[in-house]
Amino acid sequence: MVLLKSKGTKWSASLLCAIAATYLLQSDSSSHITLYWFGTIFAIGIFAFDLLPTFVTAFLLLIFYILTGVSSPDTVFSGFLSPIPWMCLSGMLIGVLMERNGLASRIALFTVSRIGTTPIRLYLAFLTAGYLVSAIIPDTITVTIIFMAIASGMCHSLNLPQSSRAASTLILAAFFGSNISSASFLPNNIGLPGLIMVKDMGVTFSWIGFFVENLPYELLNALVSFTILHFFGSRELGRYITAFRNSAARELEALGGMSTREKKTLLLALMALLAFTTESLHSLPGYYAFCAVVLLGFTPLFNLLSTDDLKEVQFPILFFIVGCMAIGTVAGELGLPTWLAQNLQPILEQFKSGPLVSLFAYWTGILANMVLTPIAAATSLSVPMGEIASSLGLTIKPVLYSFLYGLDQFILPYELTPALIMFATGYVRIKDLLVVMPLRMLGTSVAVVLVAAFCWPALGI
């Protein structure tokens, strides 16, 4: 065990995996493709084992692409020219503000204390609170942090052992509530990059449209996730449920009435969301209109944000996002998405069924998530998914959405940043994840087929 935990072993494992993958994927026609695979897989290993700060790894990967001639600086740093990192920055600012003012906790605790009288109702409370908070905080990571703080506080106040099934169930319930709800809204951390990549293929999207088109799957996802969780730990959780409810009620009472700053924060968040969702009315780019409204929080008009709030923003995450986007952008420049589409198409042609192709895309996302970061997979593989759908005479959105759903699944925490945040609470064990998550993957596979067969055709996509 000591050997497995040593950094030297992790460095060696990352390097050996990179060498093995490069050998299998090397290109006889282009040394740049071979170098791309080596640098990318090596960086992913460093990400997975947390050997370096994410900012350092992401920046070194960008520099590697440039110094080895794999790509140009204009392409490598093009992620900064997209709206995604700035949307995330603005979302984190709203999150910092809502967390500091106690508004996010108020929303979540109010829902939990009023609804969570049984384990099942507690799950519903977390999901409901997730939809309320996620609608006004467009950043999955921020919402996850808030929910993990609330759930960890409940576990701590009740002195739940970290190895208890009740504690694991509570943390996982909060995680599902935040993660599933966040995936229903734009801009989320994975959906927006994927949609932007296929925008040139004629795929249009809007905030309301994305919500409506994804809601059927996400509700089935919630049903599957919480059903598994119910059988996993509801019996033990039920012994503490009254204390859970009282704990939430006490914390809510301690917050007192809504302050002026909370009301102004809520107004700012709603205005920013409105600016994003009404792009068709004001004809301004919705992404940047959203950012502009959030930044008004620094002005005397709202007087909510200050330079101290900027110190709370996790700027390294922005470099991590841009680094992951570069993996996809550089892959596109090297022609790898087209190569992948050409190799997958003969397999998919055998299915000749929209639901089965969606199921294949879903599992492609799951497998891609094991070797790529979700954002990297979304930016590098969304176009191939779109090309495959078009070549088979299918509409792009169902195939793309199914692929993105796969990217939201994981078994081990390294595959998904919100999962790392959840695991960092210390209340969830790997052996718990090895039971719950594979069952969840199988259950949501059925959900993908059902939605592709019935819901999406009814919605006309």
C-alpha cells in the first residue's frame, strides 16, 4: 500500500501509460499525432494522480504542444477567446457572493428542512434545492461545493462516522441533487463546450430549449440514482432523519431574515440569467451579456463585489478548462475527430436505430471519460458524434446529448471534478462508489434508450 501511494510510483505509472498508449496509437504519417498522444495521455495521468497543481499541468501541456510543433500558440490558447472560461469565472463570482452572503445555504436549507421528513423526501429535497440553486448559479463545481459543505456540516453536527453507510448515503444524495440538476441548465461545464463545437454543423440551442430537451433524461437519471441510493443506505439513514431535519431547521433559523445584500445578490443573479436566456430579444451575445451583468456587481449600482472576492475565485480552474479545451482543439486540427468518426461509423451502421446509436454514444462517453477529462472529451469528440449522426441520417442532438450524458458518469473520482469535491469530504469510500456507480451506469443506459425512443421524437429532435 505504501508503494501504491508513493509519488514515484504514480509518476512511473503515468509515464508508462503514456508510452503504451502512444505505441498503440502512433501515426506512421505524422509525428505530430504521435507526440500529441504522448503529451496528452501523460498529462491526463498527472491530472488523475494529482501529481502537480492542475494549473501547472494544464499550462505545461499547452507549452508542450507549442514547443514540439504539435500546434501553434494561436490554436493552443484559443480557449481564452471562447466564452466558456469567462462564463465559468462569472459563475464562480456569483457562487462566491451567494456563499458569503448565505443565500445559497438559505435556499438549500429551506428546501431540506421543509421537505426532508423521510429518506426519500430528503433525496427529493436535495434535488429540488439543486434545481433552485443551479438555475441561478451556472457553474457545476460551485454548486457542488455548496452542497458538499451543507451535507458535510450535517454529518459533522450529527457525529456520523466517516465509515458509516448513513454518512455515505447523505453525501451521495447531496452530490446527485447538485450534479443532476446542474446538468439540466446552460451553461454547464460539459454541455456548453459540446454544443459550441457542433454549432457550425447547424445545431442551434437556447437555455430553455436545452432545459426542456434534457429534462426527461435528467429526471430518469434522478429516479435511477436515488432508487439505487435508497436500497444502498436508506434503512440506516432513516435512523437519523429527524436529526437531519432538525439540523437543517436550526441552521436556517440561525441565518435569520434575508438581508439587503442577499436580496441584491439574488437580483443580480436573476438579471444575469435573464440576460443570458433572452438573447433572441436583445440580440446581444448571451454569454457576454451574462458576464457583463455579473461584473456590474463591482460597480456602485450594486456594490456587492470587491477585490477580496476575486481572491476567492479559483483561477487555476480556468487554466484547467482552457487546457482541456486545447486537447480537443488540437485534436481537431490534427484531424483526429474525422479519423475517429470514420472508424466508428462502420460499427454504428450495423445498429440502424436511433436509440441504439444513442446508447453507443452514451457508452463512448463513459469510456472516453476514463482516459480524457470531460471537457477535453466534449471538445474533441462532439464533432465526430455529430458527423456520425449526420452520416446515418439521424439528427445530431440526441446522439450528442447521449454522449454528454456518458461524460457525466464515473466510477472513480478522478474522472470528474465534482466527484473529486464529493470524495474530498472524506465520508464516501471507494468501495461505496464501486457498488453505486456501476449500477447507476446500467440504469441510466436504459434511461437513454427510453428517452431516445419516446421523448426526443415527441419533442421533435
